[in-house]
Amino acid sequence: MKKLILLLSLCFITISTYGQTYSNPYPQPVKVQVTTNNNSNNFSNSFTKGLQAGAAARSARAAEGRAAAEATKDKSTKIKVDNLINNDGFFKGVYIKRVSGWKPSGNKATIKKILNGSNKLRYFPKDKNLPKNTELLEKVLFLEWEREALNQYARLTKMTLSDYKGNIVYQAVYKNIPYNEMLLPLTSEYVITKEQAISKMKEFKELLDLEILTRREYDSILKELKPFIIKK
């Protein structure tokens, strides 16, 4: 009986031992995803793109500058009427009568700025500011300005200066000439140079030879121009 009890006890122990839950000491591997930080690469790429964009912009500006220079290298001044030269002491003021054509408001602002910056003539901003006295009004020049855009860069400008009666005192057509240069008769001493006087005399001599001018007319013109040719 004791042997039977002992045998049953051994069987129970054995069954209990094998009945325990098995725990794996080596768990399944966990997948870990590693993300690389590309901030340094992004900064480098952005910096490179910035340099490339800057170089492209500089190249575009340079190309535009060359195109503008090429388009405006054809410069000319054609004076059609000039009764203003050597009459600096007569006219005392200027009034902008009309500005028309390409960008009139911008042109008027530029002309006004240049005239205001000169001490040669008094600038009258509005017609109500003009002198009421005829004796003073006849000393005012009335400016008319017409500007045309020939293309993206080239400009053609016609400037006319008249007296208060509408008589043209000066008229010229300018092609690709700066504003300051076009307005020189109104902003600086405007007298004929020695070279201009000689050129005029050659023109009048041709007219004399063609019998378009009489000797008396030619001599009269020569008398007026001679002091500018032979300066004491």
C-alpha cells in the first residue's frame, strides 16, 4: 500500500512539472525604423539654388542692359527752329503748356524737377501763376512736349518753345537724348559756340553760292556770327 501511494505521488509531481506554461526567454525581434535627418542637405540645396537664381538674375540684367544700350545708341538732335540762342537775357520764365504722348504724367514730373532745379528761368506751375501784365508775360516761354516710344527702349521727343502769342521760338526733335540735355536751353547758358558759328557760316555760304541768299543778306548774317568765331 505504501508503495502504491509513493508511486502515485511521483506521477502527480511529474504531471505537475510538465503542465507548467512555457516562457520563451528569446522574444520576437522588434522592427525599428530609423529616419535620417536631412536638414544639412536641405540647407545645402537651398543655398545652391539661391546662388543659381542670383546668377540668373544678374545675367538677365546684364542682357537687358546690353539690349538697351544697343537700342539707344542711335542718338540725334535736329533743331528745326532756333530763335532762342544768344537771347538768354530776354526770357525770364517758363510754363509747361502741354505734355503728350508716351507716359505724359511721368514726363511732366521729370521736366518739372529739372526746371525747378535750375536758377536760370522762373518756373510757373499753373496758368493762374502767370503774369497778368503783358510786358512781363512776353518774357515767358511756353513749353510743349511730345514723346513717343519707338520700341522698348528707344524714345523720340519733340520739344517746342513758344512765346505768349504762339510764335515758335525754339523747336527740336531728339532721339534717345537724356532729359537734362534736351532741356539745356532752359537750364544753362545758351549761346552759340565757335564751332556752331563756323558750321552756320558754311551753310549760309552754300546758300549764297546757290543765289538763294543775296550778298547783303549774307554779309548781315556774317556780321552777327563773326564775334562768335573771332573772340577777342
